Amino acid sequence: MSISKLTLGLIVAGGLFGCGPNADLVCDASPTAVTTEKVYNDVIKLQCLSCHGLPGTADARKAGDYQSLQVFTSSVVGAASPGYAPLKMVDTDKKLDNSTVWLKLLGDNTTGAGGKKTGPRMPEGGMLNATQLKLVKDWICSGAK
């Protein structure tokens, strides 16, 4: 069985233009600059605080209590990822495959750098919408500042 030139061209183009199987782990050439504050207000507050929120409640999880921008920033940006070493919670070197938060947003047991699987999808019972995912991706790809 031979591969036609058209089929081969589509395979190559898909890999080059972000349509390949690992497109979600590759930063866009020129990501939109997004601040940590924007991600916190538009994603974390809306989607994550029910599990990672209020300190001292039964729902506060070991990964961190994100009740404020300051706590979220210190717990996530550039921080080691508990249980998923050597991954970071969010890699400030613009590496999606080394950012546990991103990998867990993508789906159950997504494989990151070094073959590390990241467990269940976040948020539990659902997923972020496309706009929220793009915001988080651009934030990581612009250095998570």
C-alpha cells in the first residue's frame, strides 16, 4: 500500500501547523501574553475553587488552597508538582508538557515530560471551555507571569 502525495502532504502539514497528535503540548509561535491575574480571575475563581479553595474546609485539596491570587501564584507558578516530580505545577520555561496543571486540564492520565502520567482530569466531572483552555495555554506559553 502506498501513501499518496496528498495524504503525505496532509500528514506533514498537520504536524507543522498544530493539528498533529501532540498539538496540545506545543506552544503557538506567538502566544498572546496573559497574566496570572487574568487566569486566576477568569478560570481559577470560576472552575477550581470548589476543590482548591477555602482553607480548612473538607473540600480543600492537598495541591493547594487557591483562595487568593497570591496563594495561587506561590503554590503553582514555577512550583514543584507534589506527586508528579519532576514536573512543575506550571513551568515558567514555557513547557506545556512539564506543567501538571495543563496536563490535567487536557484529560485523564495525560503523559507529560519523561513519560509521567498526571492522573484524573481537572476540573472533576467536566472540562474547561475552549476559551478558558486557550487562556491557560497562552499564559503558560508566555511564561506564566
